[in-house]
Amino acid sequence: IGEQDAAMVVSAPFGQPSSVIIAMTVQLMLSVLLFFLVVEPLKKRIHSPSVMMVGFTAVYVAVLGPASLITFQADSEQTLAKGVMLGVLHAPMLLALLLIFRARFVQYLLADVPLRNMFGKTRGDLEGIIADQSKQIRKREDQYQSLVEGQFNLICRFSPDSRLRFVNGAFRRFFSHRSQSPVGRRLTDFLPPDDRDGFRTYLGRFSPDNPIQQYEMDTVGSKGQRRCHLWTTQAFFDVKGRVDYFQAVATDITDRKLLEEHFRQAQKMEAVGNLTGGIAHDFNNILGIIVGNLELMKNLPGTSQTLHEHIDAALSSANRGTVITKKLLRFSRNHPGGESLVSVNSVIRELYHLIEKSLTVSIDIRLTLEPDLWQCRVDAGDLEDAILNLTLNARDAMSGSGALLIKTENCSPERCEKTPAAGRSGSFVLLTISDNGQGMSDDVVKKAFDPFFTTKDSGQGSGLGLSMVYGFVHRSGGHIDIQSELGLGTTIRIYLPRADIGQEAPAPVPVPATLKGLHGRETVPVVDDEHSLLRIASSFLRQLGYRVLTASDGRSALRLLERKDGIDVLFTDIVMPGGINGYELARRALKLNPTLRIIVASGYRQKLRHASALDNPELRQALGQVLEKPYTQHQLGKAIRDALSKRTSAVS
């Protein structure tokens, strides 16, 4: 291009101000159009910004050459044409300058050109930085996805009208089949109908000041499984304070609720047991007075045969009351008592004829007993009562006809991991009693072990049967489970711990209850706060020839022991008022007479015995038999003779 032509091109825009304004306007508009119509498409196809710059330079040279050959007149008619022409011709160069000198376009266009700072040092490869940031973003997205999808908790996001926008894998697996997606459906569609209104009310409680809340609710899965979930929900609000969407995490707390229910049941049974123990203690005192007076009447000289028969009938009824109170005491204890090695199969076989007579002929009894069943260490009487209670309940549930299955089997630790006894380690003997009767609803099953709860008509049940079964199983270290469905029947499983078989002492041989060999002439203080029982015990011993001293409390008994010599045996009640119970009295009495033998009696064996007696070696050695009220003259006389014989052997 010649110098004159160049001067024309350069000076022409400045010769006519109106032409310059028109040219600049056209250049700007055309540059913007070129950017969106040419640069953007080219950048997607040409990944090298350097090539694009060379191309724009070539375009400029190509259009600038013809422009140098055009001569414009300065008259007003050519001003518009001159401005438009200049604007069109110079637009590519303006676009190139904008792309070079504007920072945002430089970063956009020259992503592969290392930028340098004012000292000439490289600041980094923008394209590499962008790629690295993209990798970090994808990595974080993958971590977030893995975290959400790997959860056992149900996670979802839903709109204010409960329409689901997002759910994780656990939510999909629980609420829908693999071929169906819950997204787009309402969350309330997956909830039990009875709980939908409550859930909607729960969603209405959120506010910007209270955006996070929790709600417990039963949910039913796609396979019909019913679980209890704790929903922790957070509400997100827009600038106007309206709910934009909710995010919720539902945690399965079914097992925790079951444990809490079992804990509440255990607490309830413990409270009832303590109450029962106190009542049984008082009732045993009453029975002791009745039984004692009847025995004294029977031993009176000149008693007719007819009177003897009446006394025996009264004693028989009183003894039945004694058996009932002992069962109540076993129910109230938190630890087993009177346990021994027991074969559950043997107990069932011995009870079979009694069960058969107790049920109607229309009930088919089926026994499925494990041949090599392990043994348990339980109270055999409690086990018999439990089996009878459960079979009679089954009879009532079947309304006179049906099938009763009694089954025993060994439950190894591996198998017990999948049972309700999974929380207890070790092996168990599993006793199953199943019927095909009317069954129970879920609400009835939850209350089945509650004391005095019954579904029978008034006068047909006390409501204590299953409570006593529960108490026996709990004392034995086992577990009991009920499965029932209305119209199909009930299955009760009892898990009893397998016994560690060692050297078992032979069972005592029963002896006739005669008074022969029970007489003596020793001095025996008798201590009891119940005046009637004190009189009966004194009469028992006096008839056997003993010299008897009486006291109504611990302090009076200590004064007796301080004044009297030649006392060989002390017989005292355990539970007494005044701050000195039977064990404390025994401890103080041993300080006065180290060779003294002590017999205690109570209608309620408390933990006090273990706390006071077993921790004291001297007291443990001095203690003889513990008599349970009501006791007979034979039992008291034998306990006195046994204690005296041990004292004689210890002194010699």
C-alpha cells in the first residue's frame, strides 16, 4: 500500500466527523455480530487460539487493501456511504483488538497461552487450570454421589406439595421396584393412609426461625415391610420467606423402638414384681398365722377325729395359698431361685397327660421334640407353670378345636444371630408353642405381657399368666417372643440358655414329716415383730421341749442376749422395724456370742441377704437354714436340730 493511499485511509475518517461516528457505530455492531456468529462457532472447532488470531489478521489485511483504493469526496451526500463503508472494512480489526486487550476475552480466547506477570514470570496455563478445576468438581460430585447413594438412610428432596425431586438408592429400594422411579410422585403416596394428615401437619410447622424438625412415623415398603422411621427434615426458604423445597433423611429406628419397648416392659415387670413381693410377704405372714394355729389345734389332746378332718381340710387350703404366694415371690425375684438341671423334653412328656386332659378332644396335640436336646438350668416348677399357661391360652384361642404344636430344638450361636435372642450370646434351647386359633392384633401383642391385661371375659382370666411366664424366662436369662396374626394363630418362642453341665449334686430324698428326733431342751430366743407369729413359733418350740425367750424387735433381742447366758440358737425374722433387721441383729449377736447359731425366717427374700450376710464370713458360717413363711412345726424343729448339731461339731 502506498504512502498516499495509506494517508487517505487514515485521514479520511478524521476529515468528516459525521463519517467517524457512523463508522464507529457500524464497527461496534458488526464486531459484536462477528463475535457471536463467527468466534463462538470457530472456538468449538478450532482449539488453537493462535490460529484464530492469524485468521483475523488475514481478514483485516484482505479488507484493508481494497479500502485503500477507495477515494471519498467530502461532500455531504457521500458522508453516510463513507461511514458505513469504513465501519464494515475496519470491523474485523476492531474485533481482534477487543479480543486481545480485554482481559475476559484474552482468558476466553488465549486459554492455551501462558500469561506472564509484570516481571515476566509465567502465571500458569489457564486451560490447564480450568481442566484441573473441572476434575476437582467432578471428583467432589462423585464423592457426594457415593456418600448419598451409599447410605442406608432414606434421603429425598421434595417440593412444598410433597412432590419428590430427588431420592437416593435406599429410598428407591425401600419404596419402589427397580423399574419404577419415585421421582415426580408425591411423598405422601408412599405413607400409610392414617399417617398422611399427620405428615402434612408436620410440614406446616416449619418457619425460617425453625427450619429443621424431626418426626417419627411408621412406613410400609414396596414388599409390605412395616418399619418405623425418624424423619429429620430441613426446609429451604426463598427471599419472601416461603418454603422453596424440603430435604429429609429418614433413619430406621425400628430395632431401637423394640429395645425401648422391651426396656419399658422390664421396668414395668420389675415395679410389679416389687409390689407383688411386698404383698406376698404380708400374705405369708397371714398364712403363717393360719397354718400355725391349725397345727397347734391339731396337736391339742382330746381332739376328735371329725375336728382333725376339718383341720386337715383347712391346712390343705392354706397350703394351696402358700404355693400361690411362692409363685408370686418367684415372679417378683430378679434372679432365679431353686434352679437345677432340667430336660425340657422330660418336663413336656411328664405334663403331656395333664395337657391332654386340660384340652378338648377336638384339639390335636403334636409333639416335635429334639432327640439330643441340651439341658437348661431353670426352676422346673416355673417351667411347668409356663408350659401349662401357654397351652391353656392356646386352648382358649382355638375355641375348642384346632391344632397345638409343642416343639423343642437346639439353637446354636450362629442360628441365634437371626433370632430375637440375638442380643444375648451363647446357645439356647428353643421351646415353641404354636396354635391355629384366632390370633392377636398388634396392639394386643404389645400388651400381652402386661400384668392383669386380658382379652377374656370378666371372671375367666386374671391377666397374670403371660406375665408370670415372662418373669420366669427373664429370671432364667432367656428371651420370649410372640408372633401372632388375626385369624391365623399365635406362635410363642421361649429361648432358655443352654446349661454348662458339671458335677450335679443328687436331689434330696424326701422324708416323712414327723416330729420324731426334733425335741430338745436348749434355750432359743425367738424374735418377730408380728405378735401372732411370735406366739405360734414359741408354742411350736415349747411343745418340742425347748426353753423359749421372746422379743418383738432387734433392740429387745440384743438386751436379752446381753443378760442371758447359755443361749445356743437364735431364731429371728428378717424384715423388722426399728432400724435393726434380722441380719443386723445376727451380726451384733455374734459379737456377744461367737459360737451362736442363727436361723432366719421371712416371707420375702430380699437382696438384703446378699448385701449383709454373704459379705460377712463369720455371719455366713453362723447362719443355718433360711425358713420361708409360712413354716410348719416340723420345718422349724428340724432347722433348730440341724443348727445345734453344726454348733456341737464346730465346738468339738
